[in-house]
Amino acid sequence: MSSLGGSLDQNPPNADRHITEGGSDWLWAVTAIMGLSTLGMVLWQTTRPRGTRFFHNIALIILTTSTIAYFAMASDLGATPVRAEFSRGTTNTRQIWFVRYIQWFINFPLLLILLLFSTGLSVSDILTTAFFSWVVVICGLVGALVPSAYKWGFFVFGLLALFYIWSVLLGHGPRTTFNAGQTTRSGYVRGSGLVAFITLLYPIAWGCSEGGNVISPTGEMIWYGILDLILGPLFLYHFLFGLRNVDYGAFGFHSGKHTDGAYGGPDGGVGAGPNMKTAGGGATGARDVV
């Protein structure tokens, strides 16, 4: 990939306002970082004992999805032209990257699940929060594809969904009982604060790019790319490193396999946690995790 502008030659931009060769170069760099992070997570996951890979598996899915999405965007694929509400001079259409929203549709709820499963929140509360992350992403996509001022209605709906997510991350989550200990609670508080702050910057980026057509698509790629790198490799590796010595039995996880017994079984490499039965009968208040 010595001349990454070749992506634009082979896949010509389909809108008046589109990414430049420099934007493609940046996207290839992010793709490389995501790809290396994915490979590192694969290796890290294989070193974990059976029954302690739940969080690592989620991180692996997130990083793999990001790698594929950024490969598509770096190749100048996965975008569609949409008439801009604000033309900004001679611009009539702008590239809208639907592949990015596919990435977020998969990754955003998984990121929240990874965070919230370290708390004492019920599974129903966690899944409801994950649902509202889909509302955020879908409203962002639909709003980006709407050429009229009605796009801002979808923007407001998405923002209201974000407020709900923030209330769970910063309000309900920290007040639950952290069976895994104070270290896990401290890590969650720091992690949820970071996620809340970074997700605040996404709608600002949307308003300046897909919404208001203020910044160029290349500037959009740089902005979103930095945010995705922070919530992707940087956050995931830091958060998982903080859980390296935590007794997974305290989370109440259970594989659901009789041969695994309670929390990984006798050959799973990990003993039963404080809330787990020692035979294959499951756990009191355990979460079933396949």
C-alpha cells in the first residue's frame, strides 16, 4: 500500500465532497492499528484459562469489526452520495459512510455490555441500555441520509437515547454492588467516565460533518478515527488489563455447559467464585453466559 491514493483511483469518489488521498492514507493507518490490535487480542485471549475469556471475546469482536470497517473506508467503499442540507459553496452532495454505522451498530452495544457486566446491574438493565445504543446509531444513520432539516429530528432522538445511556453508565452502574471487589469498581468508574466523555464527542462530530457539512470528509475521518481508536484498542486493552487478576467467579458467570460445571468446571483453570456452587449445579444469582 505504498500509494494509498490508488484506492481513490480504483474506487472513484461518488460525491462532490469526498475524502482525499490524505484521508485515505489516514484510514489505512487506522486499519493497520485496528488489525494489529485484533491480532494481539487473539493471542491474549488464547493465553486466558477457559472460563475467563468473556470480556476478551467481546473485545475481539469489536476490534475485528473495526478492522473490516476501516478497510472498507480506506478503500473508498461503503459510502453513498447524499445531497447536503448546507451546500457550503459549490458542494451539492457529500459522501455518507454507511459502513461506519454498521461498525457502530455492532460495536456500541458490545462496548456497553463489556462495561456493564462488570457491575451488579441485572441482565435486563444491561440489554435495555444496549438497545438504546442501537437507537443512537440508527438515528445517526437515518439522519445522515436525510437531505432536509428533518435530519435534526433524528439527531435529537439519538441524543435523548445517549442521555439514557449516560444515566446508566454514570448513575445506576456505580451504585450497584461490585462482587468482584473495589478494584473492579474503580476500573469501571474510570472506564465509564471515559466512555461517557468520548461518546459526547461523537454527536458533535456528526453535527460538524454529516449534519452541518462544516468540515470536510477527510476531517470527519480524522475526528471519528481518533475517537474510534480511543474507544477501541486504547480503552479495551486498558480495561481488560485492569481485570487481569480479578476472580471471574465473582461476576456470577456460568457457561451453561454441564461438562464445565460451575464457572469453567474442574479443568477450567479457575476455581469457583464466592457466589458459585462447587458442583455443576450453577450459581446463586449467576448470569448465564454462553
